[in-house]
Amino acid sequence: MEFHENRARRPFIGFVLLWKFWKAWYRQHQSRKALDRMSDSQLKDVGLNRDDYR
């Protein structure tokens, strides 16, 4: 058996999935922080209110 036939196809898939989950969570967290800093009138300009993103 050759080396490329015997090795695992995706040895780090667990780490990749964890990284993607963390990255998505972090982006959502940053967006919520930015929206929390906005006033009600700024949120209305964007077309949101406080209940829409919580």
C-alpha cells in the first residue's frame, strides 16, 4: 500500500468544524455588540428594532 492510500482522508475535520462554529459565533457576537451600541433611531434607519436581533 502506498502512503497516500493508507492515510486518513480528513484527519482534522473535528478541528475544522470547531473552528467554523467558533468563527460563526464570534461574527454573530460582534454584530450583536454593534447593534446594542446603536440608538433606537439608528436601528429604525436600518429597519430593525431591539426585538428583531435578540
